[in-house]
Amino acid sequence: MEIRKVQVTGGSSFVITLPKEWADKQKVKKNDPLGLVMQPDGTILVTKDLSETPSQREKVFDVTTLNDPRFLFRLLIGAYIAGYTTFRVFSSNRLSPEARMSVREFSQMTIGPEVVEETDTSISLKDLLNPAEMPLANTIKRMYVVVRNMHEDAMNALETGNESLASDVIARDNDVDRLHWLIARQTHIILRNPAMGRKMGVDPSHVVNTYVISRILERIGDHAVRIAGNAQKVQRGAVPDDLISAFRQAHALSLSIFDTSIRSLFAKDMAGSHGNIETVGDLVVTCRNLGELALRQEPGCAIILRDVAESIRRAGEYAGDISENVINILVEEESQKQRIVTGGQSIRTPVSKQRRGESDDRGQPH
């Protein structure tokens, strides 16, 4: 860190010189305009970039020797999340049908990119969505509604044996993924271009916390998919009514924790979040007992039902993680408003870690 003393000119103007090395690297010349951005923590950002729009970035993929269409799809998703605005897929030879299908699947599975040019050897896509037009809060609310409905329908499919309803729940997971990828993309763009965060009315720490919550919502949706998949394996009428009722009660408690976590998030209710976390312990006991009841059924059905009980527990625990993040967010907001200064340094409340280690395996109980 370089230390520079503040000078006073004209009796009222405060002046500080810029490091010559930085000025040379940024090619700053006399009379060039520079932007000064006040940060939430009291620091000032000096930037030569005066634009309020994200930079246009192009990612090119040569698929001449790439024979795995799923790999191409994942590469495109990675570029989308990284914040690229133009995507070009080309081959020295004619593009294979599998590569074209991967590109179209990418276009359908993401919000914004559309095919703007196509030839025998290449396809170009451009992101037509302005990230500032999709508020983060609205996306989180939409994810919550979709995931909650998925869980309700998954339990209905288990109770009624409705396979088409279960298939619909599984298909809706794509909608959750699309919204989660959008938030991941916005997170990368804002971290690269703070001006976009100011335009959206969010600071970098807020967008990172939103991404964490989005990831948790996506995993809660994965467990709705697991319940629906297990519902397709159970024959209609194979589960006794009293056991179905017990599953319903446990699932209602899990959804109640989920509802409270999101309500506390938008109401900024720290006490409500704390109480919600304490309720998770009741759900764990309930699901443990439910698993024991499930094991009394015939072996094939018992394994399936025990897996459903595990997904109900995991969904509730993930909802508890949202409440933990709400408390972390609110503590940080309070510290920004009322900083405790000791010896010229601010004391910041550390963000607590989640109480469990998590895996990136989609939909797998931990």
C-alpha cells in the first residue's frame, strides 16, 4: 500500500496525487477525466472507465476436433456465467448436427443468448438481455415460487402415483437452472464492472450473498426432482395411508422452514431467521422417525421411501442455510451503518461458515 498525504489548495480543496506507475499503466494524460466512486465501506474507487454498461466480450470455440456435445454445452454455460456477451462456435469442416443441437440447447436453457448468424461452419449467438433489467430480488422470488410448487407437486405425485405430474416436476428443474445461471452471470458481471452494480442498486457483497442463496434454492429444487423420481418408482397404493400422512406432515414442516427463510430474507427479520434455524432440529428428528417407519415396508418400497424422507430433511436443512445467510447479511448491513472504530481500524463481524460441508453433486443427499 502506498501512503499519500492530502494537500489543501485554495483553502478548501483537498488534493492527492496519483501514483505515476498506475497513471502510466492506465495511459492517463493531463486533463483526462477520471471517475471517483464512493464505496459502501468508505473507500473511493478511481477508474478511467466512465461507462455504465458492461464491456462486450466474445468467446470463440473451435469444435473441429471436439466430439463430445455435452462438453461443448458445458463450455458455453461456463462462458455465459463468466459474462461473455457474444459466443461463436466454428469448425474447419461442416458443423456436426450434435454441435448444432448443443448450441440450440444452450440458447433454450439460458436467458438472453439468441442465434444471430449461422453458416455451414459456424454459429454466432449474442446476449440480448441487459443484466440491469433483471433485478436480483425478482429472480430469487421467482426461483422460490418455482421450487416450492415443484415440492408440492412432487409430494402429490408420491401420494397419487401420478407419473405425468412427477415428469413435469423433473422438467421444471430446467427453469430453476436457467434462473440460477442468470444470477451467477450477473454476479460475475458486477464483480468485473462495479458500475453495473450501482446501476442495479446493489454492492458486490450483496450480489455474492444473493448468488449463495440462489445456489441453495437450486439444490432445494434438486431434492424436489429426487422426490418426483422416487414417486415414479412407487406403485400406486403401495404406501399405506397412515404413512403417506406422516410424509405429508414432515414435508409440510420442511416447506414451512423454506417459507420462513424466504420471508425473513425480504423482511430482513433476524430474529425470525434465528427461530427458523432452531426449527430445523425438529425436522431432523421427524425425518429420522419417518425413515424408521419407511424401513418397515417391503424392501423395494422401503429404500425408496427412506430416500424421500432424506430429501425432505435435506430440503429443510438447506432452507435453514438460507436463514443463516440472512443473519450474516443483516449483521454486515448493521456493521456498515454503525462501525466500531478502534485505533483507526474498523472491526467487521466475520461471516459464519455453514454448519456442514457441501458437495457439488447435484441432488445428492449429504
